[in-house]
Amino acid sequence: MKGRVLIVAGSDSGGGAGIQADIKTVTALGGYAATAITALTAQNTEGVHGIEEVSPTFIRQQIEVVLTDIGADAIKTGMLHSAEVIETVARALADFGPDIPVIVDPVMVAKGGAKLLQDTAAEALKTQMIANAALITPNIPEAEVLTGLAIADLDAMKRAAAALHAMGPGAVLVKGGHLEGDTLYDLLSTPDGVDIFESTRIDTRHTHGTGCTLTSAIATGVAQELSLQGATARARDYVLEAIRTAPGYGAGHGPLNHGHTVRS
């Protein structure tokens, strides 16, 4: 076991996304997962049916007790649903883990369409989390909201990545799964340049939690001292196989096979 990852995110009762997917991913890639839960969702493959918020005070306490005892080599954030929660998490990370790289997945909408970020929280997400992140991993709809740009092709992804870089993060991964076509592109922009990762789309509805899973896989790689390029390449391979071998559970967007690296 190598690489401690603290995950600050919401819980998915269906197990396909959120904290549950994050823990499975970090574990399957040989890391150690700790958590600070920001919200509870009643969720399955057909959508989010209810949300219960966790108090900001308790979110901060979870972060504090983990970082002051176990520590972390990387921090991954997911669902931070309100400005108050975002500000709480940002202060806690500054207080207890100022030198730990933070990988921010700017979660805004669930796979089934439920809003997971309040309208008033987008600006706080930009200034409190994105500006200080080592890496941010927006999908196309999230990148469009954050930048105000329409993204319909690879060139537009490059423009969006440049605009996101201007907000302050160390690196940007624009995930291209929402674009049309049989070829998928993910674009990683770092101070060293742009890397474009390409793969063939898998025709399936079982893609619930792919964003959470990819970001947690990258965070694990960072915690294990891989380069961002290496961590991203391994994470994409892991997610593609998890989609390809998905178990087919549920009537909607089903979960991935997070355990495909585990052999009995």
C-alpha cells in the first residue's frame, strides 16, 4: 500500500459515484483512502432522490482529525454543494494541509441531472478551491459553466483549458466524454504544455461515477509520486477497463467495475 488520499466529497448510497467510488478506486490502485463526507445522498442508477447536508463544523473536524494524525499525500475534492461548505473546506485545507496537492473535481450536476452545486456557490468554487488547486478536472458542461465558453470540439477544449488556467490552478484536465463522436479526448494542460489522451468510446449506459473515479485515480497516482501525465494515463486505462467490464447493475446509468484490478 502506497499513497494516502484524503477524499472530501459527498456520499452516494448506490455506491457508483461519490465517496464510495473514490474509496474503491484508491484501494484498487494500491493507495490508502480516508474521507471527509460533505453530504449524504439517497441515490441509485436512476438519479439523486434526496440530499442531507453535513454541517460545516463537522466537515472541518473530519479534515482536521485525519490530517493531524494519518496525514495525506494528496487530497481529492468532489461534491462541495454550497459556498459555506467550500469556504470551510478551503480554510481547513489551508490550516491543516497547506503543502498537500489538492485535486479538485468541480462537481456540479449528477449523471441523472440533479444539481449538486448551489447557484450561489460557483464563484466561491472558483476563488476558494480552483485558484489554489494543483489540478482541476472539469467535464465539458462544468468547463462551460466555469468559463462561459461553448465547447463543441478539441480546439474549444484547448481554449477552455487556457481560460481555466487563468483562474490559478497548477494544471487543468478537461474531460471530453460529453462531446459527440466515437473518439474521446481528454486534454491535460500543464506548465510544460498540452497532452491529449485519445480513446474509443464504449457504447454503454453504465458510466455512473466515471468523473469521480477518474479524478480519484489521478489523485492516487499523485499520492504515489507519479507525474501528472503518468497519473492521468494510468487513471484513464483504469476507468476504461472499469467501464468495459461494468457489472450491469440497475435500470439507469449503472456503476463501473472498480474492482477489476483485484484478483482472488
